[in-house]
Amino acid sequence: MAHNAELGRRGEQLAVEHLEARGMQVLERNWRCRMGEIDIVARDGRDTVFVEVKTRTSGEYGHPFEAITPLKLARMRRLAIAWCETTDAAVSRIRIDAVAVLAPTESPALIEHLEGIN
């Protein structure tokens, strides 16, 4: 389990760097409430973006995006609403994005970013 947690932290850090390189401002990481966790909350222009990060070392068990099921997406919507209700941040529009990180041990990571999966 420690390996998975470390891999997840590495993937989230790579996702943060990717988002910031695209000009997005990261507002929060690993925001939690009783319903679950949002990996990254960011601002992209006027949009408040809720980002699900999925990290794998290989595609052996499928692409990371395959782990984002309709159930997971519904939970992300509920979590986005909960975040909006508990923050003082001005929110005009919300968007749910997904970032897939393929991070093999011996080579550079590959990052894919899907915007607006909601």
C-alpha cells in the first residue's frame, strides 16, 4: 500500500506541475469532506476546476482514465458542490477535469489532461 500511496503522491505532484504550466492556479490539494476527496481544485480563468488524478506505472491494467467510472464522476460532482458550499472563494463556473499520469519507474512520465468530463 505504501508504494501505491507514494505513486499517487508523485502523480498528483506531476499533475499540479502540468496544470500550473498551462497557466492554471492550484487552490487546494487533497481537499476532504465526509463524502470523499478531491485531488486538486484549481482556477482556470473564470472556471473553478475539480481535477481527478489517476496514476499508473503501466497500462497493464488499462488506461488510468478507465478508472473514472460514472459512479466516480457522480461523486466528483457532489464533492464539487460541497467544496463550493464550504469555501469563501468566488465561483462563477465549475468544470471537472481528469489527469492521467503514466509513470514508469525507468522512464519519464506521460501526462494526459481531459477538460470538462462532466
